[in-house]
Amino acid sequence: MDSPPLPFALPLIAILRGITPAEVPAHVGVLVEEGYDAIEIPTNSPDWEHSVRIAVDAFGQRAMIGAGTVLTPASADALVAAGGRLMVTPNTRPAVIRHAVEHGLQVAAGFATASEAFDALDAGAQMLKLFPASVHGPALVRALRSVLPPVPLFAVGGVTPDTLSGYLSAGCQGAGIGGELYKPGQPVERTREHARRFRQAYLDHAA
């Protein structure tokens, strides 16, 4: 059975951890130009709510903008207030997931075990995020796929252009890409270069 359709076209969630509001227009701009339509600004970034609002105002018609490292219902509320539509968590907190879904957010819930994955789905998460993927590897993805329903599954944490294909082959729909895509303060053209490498790795696998 096929997974439900994703709410974005390119299944690579761009994670801009540490970005400042002033940097958002340029870096999100090049990502959108390169075909990325799922952008995550983690809550441990400077003035993250302002950054989400800037990204939504400039690119919200072309990309799903959201926040990551969302740990509390209050942060989910702040995300909604900023206009974000995507919430990504590093962990499984059913109450937070349920609250976010009730407020109209698309949730990619972080998990590391089968029990956490099913708890996240029971709470209403529309997508799952294996984290940290580099610790668990594609073998866990393959094992989980034998028991999970056909929900979109993302590998996040240490995924590189070279390792992406292994996760996709094992049953992931895509990945969240952070440190290998963006580091605070890096030039905009480096963000573009890294984005192109990941996109090409995805396209090469899909070909």
C-alpha cells in the first residue's frame, strides 16, 4: 500500500538551525528557488518566531514553513500565531502532538522506537521522523516498515547526500537535512550548493 501524499512536493525538509531573522529572506529564497517547499526553523534559533513570520510572509505561498524542536503546546501555539503550518518534533509527546493537530498543524513527530512511532500516530501525527537516523541506520527503517502503516517516514539526523539513498531504499519517503545543508553564518551560495547536492541525490535515487 502506498503512503498518503505528502503536503509538499520535494520530500526533503530543509532545517535552518541557528538562522537569524535577517538571514531568512536570502537563505529561504535560494532554497525555494532550488525547489524546496518544506522549510523548518528550529525553536532554538534566535528569535525563531520572527523568522517563521518573515519566511511565511515572503514564501508561504510557495513552501510549507514551520518550526522544529517543538517541545510544548505553547511553542505550537506560537508557531500557529506566526503563520507556520509544519511542526517537527525531536521526540514523542502525545499531548503536544494532539494539541498541534487540533490547531491545524501538519506534524512530523520524532521517534526512535516502534512504541514511540505508534504513540505518535495514535496522537494524530501525519508523518514520522526517525531521529537520530545516523545512529539507527537504514536497517531500523526496514524493520519498522514491516509493522508500520503506510505513513510518510523521514530520516533525520546525520543524513548526507551519500547516505540518503540507503534510507530511501529502506522505506523512507524523504529526509530532514540540517547540518549538512546549513550552518549558522554560512554564505548563501553554500546553502544553494548543498541544497543542489541533496536534491540531485534524491532525483538520482528516484530515477
